[in-house]
Amino acid sequence: MSLDVTQILLSAQSADGSIRKHAEESLKQFQEQNLPGFLLSLSTELATNEKPEESRRLAGLILKNALDAKEQHRKNELFQRWLALDAGVKAQVKALLLQTLSSPVASARSTSSQVIAKIAGIEIPQKQWPELIGSLLSNIHQVQPNVKQATLETLGYLCEEVSPEAVDQDQVNKILTAVVQGMNASEGNSEVRLAATRALYNALGFAQVNFSNDMERDYIMRVVCEATQSPDVKIRQAAFECLVAISSTYYDKLATYMQDIFNITAKAVRGDEESVALQAMEFWSSICDEEIDILDEYSSEFTADSDVPCYYFIKQALPALVPMLLETLLKQEDDQDLDEGAWNLAMAGGTCLGLVARTVGDDIVPLVMPFVEENITKPEWRHREAATYAFGSILEGPSADKLTPLVNVALNFMLSALVKDPNNHVKDTTAWTLGRIFEFLHGSALETAPVITAENCQQILTVLLQSMKDVPNVAEKACGALYFLAQGYVDVGSASPLSPFFQDIVQSLLVTSHREDAGESRLRTAAYETLNEVVRCSTEETAPIVMQLVPVIMMELHNTLEAGKLSTDEREKRSDLQGLLCGCLQVIIQKLGGMESTKFAFLQYADQMMDLFLRVFACRNATVHEEAMLAIGALAYAAGSNFAKYMAQFYQYLEMGLQNFEEYQVCAITVGVVGDLCRALEDKILPYCDGIMTQLLKDLSSNQLHRSVKPPIFSCFGDIALAIGENFEKYLIYAMPMLQSAADLSAHTTATDDEMLDYTNQLRNGILEAYSGILQGFKSSPKTQLLMPYAPHILQFLDALHNGKDMDDSVMKTAIGVLGDLADTLGVNAGPLINQSTSSKQFLDECLSSDDPLVKESADWARIAISRAVSG
């Protein structure tokens, strides 16, 4: 079929919706009917200099999207689809793309760079397209700067798409040589130099070997540092971005360069344009992050595991670094508090100061306090705000002993400033700083004398409640401070110092949530989050006031459901409010449903509440679903077996939640609620189990569902088996093979990074919780024999975990529990199997001598069960 591709691509960008839709349909049809022809047409369009720039750009974009996608399963499909194409077609497409790199049109070159890198990301790991890097490198010697620039851009994208293992060191050296030469000050064309500097940023991950060689590293560092002095602002910014990346990737190689780096970053922070100064500051924040991580590892018991020593760069730079950061705090923007996404030099300086405080602890205090004392009372608002921000920034890190005397002096001053300072910025930062004081220096865990006493508590509350009437950004920070104030009293037992003021606090928060301007500065959200925290931390003596809150919040939720026709914007606002109200009800349910004194009276509201939640589900909005689902889980837990009467109506929404692959958080929360229902209903959940189990098994075998939902699904099997006991029999033939294959996979996963290790341990824990629930569910049933065929595999899994040596404490506790459950449920039949198991005795001994009391307790119980099974 002959199509005028150019015209269709232009029509697909038309302002007229119907023309656009028709063009998009044509493109979709062309792609489905003739993929090779489609890809060739687009590559030809992109490569043809006579074609309009708009059609070329869109052709490139569609090509890119035909090779890559965000979702992993879709990405894999597109990879396979490309690999399966005819080799001749692929060669033509690639030739056209390489040809486009010499186009005079910048956007065509840039788009082509990205598409080449996407294809390289698919082919190079498969050992295909071996000549690509060579042909790109030969372009570097071209005279035309535009070809050079496009080639360097392509090399940069290529390093982003391909993993370092897939490229051999010889080619890496050549790429780095080309990139670093392109960055050199002798490169006359600034577009080329910029492309090279950005390419180095992506290529740093490939440079491990080169950074281990002193001469090569010195050369790369020199070129990067020189580029930070370029006359072109974009090159300076890109060069500092490289330094930031080097600071985290090659922290342990930086010692000899730190003095020079301090000088160039200080110069940039003090005098360069903001985009450059922010990156220069980011270098120091990044060094703090590295040192905080290393020092965290030092303080945990695994001292031997820390491969990287701490060089204490921040501690050494302190006398020069802190004054530089304090200077930036005075460079505020006039309206920064009103813009939620604002980020400027003053904010970056405060953030970096906070990281420095966490890195060096007490040492920062004497360097910052003179600045605070000197500026806190000056007439110019910038000085007062900067002093307050500096003080608030250093409250996490130094010891309570060091900070408490200072806070005791500052507190009255701050409370007075929050009410009386004429400037909103100062009030905003003062309320934030009070929140930080309450977060880090207040609470039952602190050893030092309390900052908040019976004497000043009332004054603090009076000021915060008054501040909640201030402009939205100040009121929002005041809510935040109250949140941490309440949180500090969570463990006080029966008498909370907040109790006498509880009614006023709740009333003020409700009034704040109803302000006309509560939509600004996240004020409404902050008011509800604080109300939730106040309720969560409340004690029995204020329970009657929390009880009075129930009909109030229910009425508000009811009102949101009665609204008529709404615009999209209003609908979104209504959804947000419904989410906040459901979240609030969840906390109230947990509080009142969890106390014997209030549970009975509170459950009188259960019918109305459930009715509201079901109506919220009918609104179809993901975030609201999450909140309503969590509230229902809490209600089921409180109502126990009485919840059964709601199941018939609720079940369809439960099933919808379990089917929600796209919004996987909703799916994960729903799986958790199935667990709550099992605990509440026990065998009354039986009529719904076929549907639930079918859906859970479907979820597990889907490659579309996010992996984080899989561990909770396994432990949900355990919850179901515990609830329905031997009735789980009919699911064994489906659930056990799934558990076995996942167990094999997780036992033999070698985690490459911390995130992978965490996930592997979550998966193991979920599998073990399933085994535990199934074994306990069948205990003392005549059908326990049905589990015998699975016992050897469970023991093999435990052996493999023990031999792998990378279990965390929670997995250890669950694993030794499973060994005990196996012995306990199968009794004498399990004895010989346990005796044959290679490591169960050693594993038990290790757990018995564990420092973790929970592991030890679990092991004590397992030991008794095992000795009964073995001696029986």
C-alpha cells in the first residue's frame, strides 16, 4: 500500500483532533500490517534532509517507541520483535540511522542518536552489530563539527543503554579517549565540547579500569575540572554534573583532587549562574551521602563488610565548607515558600548543611551557632530567615546533649517569632524548625531532659493552633510541627500532656481542613495527616472525643459522594478529599476498634461505614481505592467474624483489587486485606476462597504484575490455609508447585545489590510464611498425610537458605519457625526426614544462640517440636 508517510506524520501533529486521530489510526494500521515496511519508511523519513523537520522528528520518536517501553514485559516483547526481523531490513534501518548523524538538522541528528542507542541496547548484548562502535569512532575524525557532535551524543546514549559488561575494555578505552578528547579545551566548537561532556557523564560507569590507573584518572579529572571553567554555561553545568557522578561512583579515588575541587566548587557557588552553582553544591551533598552510608556501615556490626574506607572529606573541609554554605542561605527568592517545586541556591545550601550535620555530628554546631546568633534579630528579613533555616538544618545529626541546651534557649524565641514576625518567610521557616525540634529532640526514646515540659506545652500548643489560622504555607508548617509534637507522645501510656487540649486540637484541625484556601500549599492534606497522628497517639482518656469524630468524618465522606456533575479538576479534588477521609477513618477504626473500652460502642457505626466505603469503590479512583481498602482491612480486623455479613457486597471490589495489575499498589494492599479478612473471618471466608485463590494464582503467573506484589501473595496463601485448615486440600496441587519453583529460584539467587538482596529476602519470607500457614492449618487434621510428599522439598529449601548465608533476621526467624511447624504438624513422620537434612541441626543451634530475641524464641519452640518428632 502506498502511503504518503510525510503527510500522515504531519497530520498526526495537527491541532484538529479528528485529523490527528485519523492519522494515528493510519500509522497504527501500517505498523500492524507491515512492520518491516513501517520501520523502513520511518527511517527513510528521518534520514531525508528534504523532508520537514516536524515529520522527521516524529518519525524518530515513533521508531524509538517501537524499540522500548517503560513496562518490563512490554520492553521484552519489543526486544524480541526487533531481533526476529529480517536481517536485511535491520541492516537498512541501521544504515539510514547512521547516515542521519551527518544531517545539517540538529533535531534529526539528536533523534537518530537516541534510536541508534536503543538498537545497540538490544543487539550489543546479543553480540550483534559488532561494527557499530568502530564506525562511530571513525566519525569522530570528521572535520564537520555537526557530525562530531552527533557521534559523541550517540556514544553517550549508547553508554546509557548498554551495560558495561557487554563492551570489551579495548572498545571502552577508545570510547573514553574520543569523549575526553572532545571535552578538551582545545576543542574549538562548544556544541562538540558540550556533547562530549554529557557523554562522559553516561560513560563513567564504564571507566572502572581507567579510574584505577593513576595516569588515566588524573587526565580525566583534569579535563573535567578544566571544563568547569569553560566560557559556556551549559558546559560548566555538564562538567559539574560529571563531578557529582564521579563523587558517588569513585568516592575512594578522590583524595588527591579534593583541594582543587573545593576551590572550583566554592568559586561556582559564590559567583556562577544558579544552574552551575546548584550542581557545584550537589557535589558536596553527594560526598555527604557517601560518607553517611559508609559511617552507617561502620556503626552496624558488619565492620568487615565495608569495602570502602571513609576519608572524612567533609570533616576536613568543615572550616571552609560551612561558611560557604551559610552564605548561600541569604540568597532566598521572594516567593519560594509558595511554589511547591521551588529549588534554589538557598534551599540547596540548607539541604547540604543538613547533610553535613548528619555526616559530622557535634562538630558542626560551633561553626553554625555564631551565624544564627548574629542574624536572628537583624531588621532585614533575609537574615532572620537564614539564621532560622541554619538552626533548623543542623537538628538531625548532632547529639541531644549538644543540642538540648541550645534548643531550650531558642524555643521561646521561635514561638514568639512564629506569632509576631512581620515576614511570612520567617514564619514559614520558624514553624518548619519547630517541627524539626519536635521530630528529633522530643519523645520517650531520648535520654536527655525533655525540651517540652508541662510548663511550656500549653504555650507551644496555643502558638501552633494560632498559626494554623495564618497564610496557607505557614499554617501547613504549623500542622507539621503539631504532627511531630503528637508523635513524641505516642508511648506515654495513659496520661498524655496533650489530653487536656485534645478537643481544641481536633477542632482546630477540622476548621483548618475546611478553610477556603486549604487547597494551597498542601494545607488540607497536612491538616488530615496531623489529625490522624493526633488520633493515633491519643490515650484512653480522650477516646470519647475520638468517638465524637466518627459521625463528623463519616458525614464529610457522605457529602463527597452526594456531589453532582463535576469538572475533571473538581473530580480530582474530590478524590483527594475522599482518600484523606478514608485514611482518617482507618486510623480511627484502629484506635477505637483496638480498645476494649470503646470497641463495642464503636462497632455500632460499622454498617454505615461499610456502606460509605462501598460507595467510594463505585467512584473508581486508584488512590481512593487504596485508602478505602486499608480502612476496610482495619474494620474487618476490629469486627472479627461479624464482618462476614458484608462479604457478599464487598467481594466484587476485593476481586477487582486483586485484578488491578496496572496500579500494583492497589493490588498489593488488596492482598494484605485478604490476610486481614482471613484473620477476622477464619473459616467463614471459605465460600470466597475459590475466587480468591484463582485470582492469586493468576497474579503469580502473570508477567505484567510488579514483582513487589509476589511476596505478599505467597504469605497470603499461608493466611488462607490457617483460616480454612484442611479445606485448603484442593488448592495444594496448584499452590505447592508455585511455592516450590519460587523457593528454588529464591534460594539460588545471588543478589548483586542491596535492593536485590532485600527483594530476595522478602520473597523468601513470603514463601516461608506460606509453608508455615499451610503446615499449621493442617495440624491435628486427619489429612496431614497430604503434606508428606512436599516435606522433603521444604527441608531442601531450608538447607539451601542456611548454606546461602545471606538471610536477614526476619527470614531466619520464619525459617526456623517452618522447621518447627514441619516437626509439629507431621510429628514422627517428619523425624527421619529431619535427621537426614544436612543442616537442620546446625541451623537450629545457630538460631538458639542468636542475639535477636525473636529468632531465639522461635528456635526454642522449634527445638521442642523437633525433639518430639525425632524421638517419637
